[in-house]
Amino acid sequence: MTYAPSSVELAQSLIGYNTISGGNERQALEPLARILSDAGFSVAFDAYDPSNPQRCSLFARLRPESDMPALCLCGHIDTVPLGAAQWRMPPFEGRIQNGLLYGRGSSDMKSGIAAMVCAAAQMARHIRGDLVVQVYGGEETGCEGSFHMAAQPQFLRNIAAVVVAEPTSCRPLCGHKGALWLTCKTTGVTAHASMPHKGDNALAKLLPFANAMCAFRLEGDHPQLGGGTCVVSTLHAGCNSNSVPDSAAMTIDIRTTPQHNHDEIRTAVAAMAGPDISMTTTLDVPAVWTDPAHPWMNRAFDVLTPLLGHRPDVATVQFFTDAAALRPRLPDVPMMILGPGDPSMAHQVDEYCAVEQIELGTKMYSALLADWCA
């Protein structure tokens, strides 16, 4: 068996790979595949972008021929871009300073990936049941990798519980909101702005609908996730200031809870838009919620209590995760979101994760795996 790095060392190494979405995720997945293969896992790459085979996800299963229930540890390896602001710390060096690991993806979520892969490799020889590890590409561009993998039954076979290693400050969470992104467009006829009667103003057609969507409300609150939200997030029209715009477009970001039906929301929005405004869906991911009273969730909370020093509170998060891609295919499987890193550091300049969080996350995953054996 080759040298196995610690989870902190592995996180540093992963930060050294530029995996900004749309690029090369395979370069960071290959060392993870070697670690898991050396630990006895069967590994495979799943390319989700036909135009670029380097954009892929990693699948690993400890016992491919087994029918035993499997615990799935999962998360994504891609990151968002650096942004326009100057970084004080090198974004792709994995530098540790004052107990903090800096770099793009340190919190979201290469530290979580490192912790779960190391825990899986270290615990593999002790596990009597089955264990699955999934590391996705393309999460930051709409969970592309996880949706592609979830559409293939062999990758989900026998999965009985899921842990998503997104940053939660090592607090186990029971779910997150869903997201429905819509793009609405209308067209008109351009003309000189001094002669608007010769044109057909596309923006004027879209503005009443945009105002109506600003007041759009979703009914019903979830006891833990709260209520749904609707935001008109972008509005664009025309090419220059002295012409009647012949095209206009807006995007809408709707966040939902489990009681909201996305098809019904689409129907309602389309009726508000009317026949002159087209509507397309650019993202549709469901809300995820697992009752903390579920037997496995309750037991997992018991397992994590000694490491936290107290029993976890029931909590959720607002952003969506790759669990949304798994939920439609695994509707009754408990799903927990648990990982090192402060979620507020995600996508930030000089992003960091506390080293002690990475070490704690590794212990937490190992404890959950040990309990899965039992």
C-alpha cells in the first residue's frame, strides 16, 4: 500500500489543483482514486460532459458484489472562480497559517472531501457492510456530476444512508431548501428612441411581469426550513440608450421547501407571464429533508454527541447540495449534511478552513463508519 496522507495533507494537496467549474476535475480525482483503490475500493470515473472527458466524477464501492446496505459519503471537487478582488493568500497553494488552511475550495469543499476519503480509506478494513464514496464534478454549475451519476442505477445500488460533506462547521444538518431557476424572455421591434411609435418595446412588455414576480409569495412554512422565497435576480434589455429594445430577459431564483411542487410553481409563473413571455427552466433541484427522528439519523446524532460535547440541535441550511440530485432517486433514504468548514466562507476571497475542523470532521466520519459496521 502506498503512503496515505492525513486528511489535512490531502486537503492541502487538493487545493493545489485548479478545479474551477468548467475545467479539469479529473486531475484532482485521480489521487483520490488511488487512495481508495489502495484501501480496497473498486473505483470508476463518470464523465458527465461529452465535450470534455476531464470533467468527471469519481465513484468508489468497497464491496461491488455485495447486497449489503451501503453508507454513501459524497461531495463535490469543483469550485467557483476566484472573483475580481485580489487575494491576500495564494488561492492554489494550500498554505496553513495560524491554524487556518487557505485556498479556493478549502471550505467549499475540498477539506470535506479530504476528511471523508481519508476516513473511508482508514476504516475500510474494519467495515463489514458496504461503503460508497462519490466525488462529483460540476456541482457549482447546477449539480451536473451528481445528476449524471444519479441517473445510472448501478451507482445508487443498495445505498441506505447518505452523508454530504458540505461545510457545516461540523454540525449535522437535516436538510436544505430546493431551488427553481427560471429565465423569462420577450421580444419586440427596435426603432430610434426618438420615434418609439415605430417600434415595439420588449422591456415595457416584461416590466409588469417583473414587478408582479417581486411580490410573488409561496404559501406555507416548513417547521425547520422556513418559507419559500422568490427573487428577481437579473434584468437585461436592449443594446444602447437611444434605441427601443427589441429583446428583454430576466432571471428568477425561487427557493422551496418540501411542501412546494415545482411543476405547480412553473404553471403559476407561466400564467402570470402570459403568452408574450417565454419561460425556460435553467435549474430544478428539490428540497431535502430527513426527519431527525428517523432511526439512522437519531443513532447518528448519538454517535456524534461525544465528539461535539453535546447532542446536536435540529438544523438546516439555505443553500442546496448534491443531495438534491440523489433525493428523487432515493426518496426514503436518510440524508445528512455534515462537513468541516464555515459555510459563510464559501465563495469568499481568502477562503479558509480551520485545521481543527478538518481533523474533527475526519473523526466524525470515522465514527459514523464504525457505527455502520456495528
